[in-house]
Amino acid sequence: MTAISSGTSFYVPRTESALSNISKATTKRCNRLQPRMTQSEDVDRPSPSPFNKKLIIPIAALTSISATTIAAFTGRVPGPLMDATAPPFLVNLPFGVLFSGSFETYNPTLIYRDLAATVFSILAAILFVKACTYPVTVGKLEPRDSRKIIHTFSAPLFILVWPLFSNAYGARVFASIVPLMNAFRLYLAGTGSSGDNTSEGSTSDGSEIELAQAISRSGNAEEALGGPFVYVMVLLFFTFFCFTDSPVGIISIATMAVGDGLADLLGRRFGSTNKWPFNKNKSVAGSIAFVSGALAGSFGLISWLTGFGVMDPLDLSTADLVGRLLLISVVCAAVELIPAGDDNYSVPLSAAILSSYLLT
């Protein structure tokens, strides 16, 4: 078909195939333009800020410390013990002296001392855990080794700073904030996304994910709510209810941390040829490491606290004390061999019962 326009002739196709080709070309062009527009819109659209998630732990710590400090200044938390007038059986119970006893005023000097000790302990705990988890992220340390290093040393290192706290009975409330914050971190890590802090719905930031992956056996963040969480809750319990009142809490924590931790670390390296016949997951080498670690940890921490005067000396000779601690360690090592339950609570519970009977 020919058309005349301004003296010029040109050809205009009118066939169906030509129109179809024009339609397809137009569609392809639109498809190419659409992703570009979407990408541009995504760039311009502000992404959800992780600001609030990163502040969860600091806000929780600040809230706990502020609430405890206010309670101390307003007399809601007792100061140093003056006279325990409760019956002996009640006084010897964890925190039982509060049911009947008189206390001095929790003066500002003691409050500021406990406040400073709490802040220092929290920062030291963060640095220690970071030092153990970072090598995992760069492939220099296996997650299981990192888990057991934290398991073995975190609680004893925390007890080593207890002399920084005052002799006020309420100092244990300040000290309990440290394991409480660690428990909160583990909770956030275990309930967040499984290893990807960028996933939608995650409630934990990168540091909590890194922590969960480093202390889990398989790298699954949900494992943080298993043994590690039980461990921290046991530490919280004995810190709050026992603290430096008696050796019960110290022995229970040391047996759970040092004994069980060394049993796994050394048992995996030297126990492949000496497995127990009734529990192939445990070894004689691991049990020997358990007894040695629990004994050394318990005796060392008791000597440390009594040496600084923050715990009353036991009315026992050194040989008698070592003998009783050895018995406790051996029995708890046997409990650890039982292939049922979680030794993060069965071991400290056994240690608490035995030490209450043998040392108080």
C-alpha cells in the first residue's frame, strides 16, 4: 500500500504479524524498564533501621542498674548485716537471714562501690565472650571449643571479681545483674533468626547471633536456649541466693563450670581409647579431668574469697577441706556420667546438696 504525503511516498505495513511484532517489542521494553524502576524505588525507600535492636541489651542493663540503685538509695535493699536473730537453721538457708535480722544503712559509698563493680563486671564479661567468639567467626576456633572455654572460665572469672563488691547484703542484687544480662543476651540470640541477623523478624543483632553460633554445637542459634541458658540461670540463682554467705554456691558453680568444662575439653582429646563401658559418650580421661577441675576450682575460689575477707573462713583444716571437696567432686563426676538429663543442673544440684551437708 502506498500513501502520498508532501510529495513523498512511503510504505506502511498493516499485516497482523507486523502488529504482533510491535506488541512484543513494546512488552519487552516495559519488562526491562520495570525492574529498573523497582530497584530505584527500593534504593529511595528507607530500610528498617536496626537501631532499636542494638539498644535492647544496653537499655535492659541500664534499666536493671538504675532500678537497683534507686532501691538501694531508698532503703529497699539492705546494707551490711549487723545481727542475725533468726534461728540457726533459718540463717543458714540461702537468703534466710532476711526473715529475721538487722542491717546497717546501705550508705552511698557502698552503693557507688557496688554500682562500679557491676558495670566493670558487665564490660569484662562482654570482652571475655567476644574474645572467645570472634575466633570462631574467622575460622580459628571450633564452636564446640569456644563453647567449652566460655563454660569453663566465665563463671569462675566472675567470682574472682566478687571482692570488688561491698559487704552490704544487697551487693548480691547488683552482682546478679551480670548473669541476668547474659541470660537476656542468650534469650535474644536463641529466639532470633537462625544465624542471619538480616532476616525479617529477627530480634537479635549481629553480636547475639555471633554468640549463639559460637556456643552451639551445630551452629544453630536455638541451642543457646539449651545448656548455655541453663548454665547462666544456675549462676544467677547461686549469685543471688548464696553469694559469699557460704561455700555452697561457690562449690556448685565451680563444679558445674570447671569440672564439667574440663571433662569435655580434655575428654575429647585424650579419651578416645578409654570410654566407659556403660556410657560411650564419656571417658575415664574426662572423668579424671572433671574431678581435678572441680577440686581445684572449688578450693581455689574458696581460698580467694576467704583470703580477701569477703567470705568467712571455714572451720576446717586444709587437709580436711580438700578431702571433703574431693568427695564432692567424685560424686558429681559420677552424676555427670548418667546419660539422662542436663548436667548443667544435675551437677550443681548434687554439689549443692553434698556441700550443704559436708561443709555447713
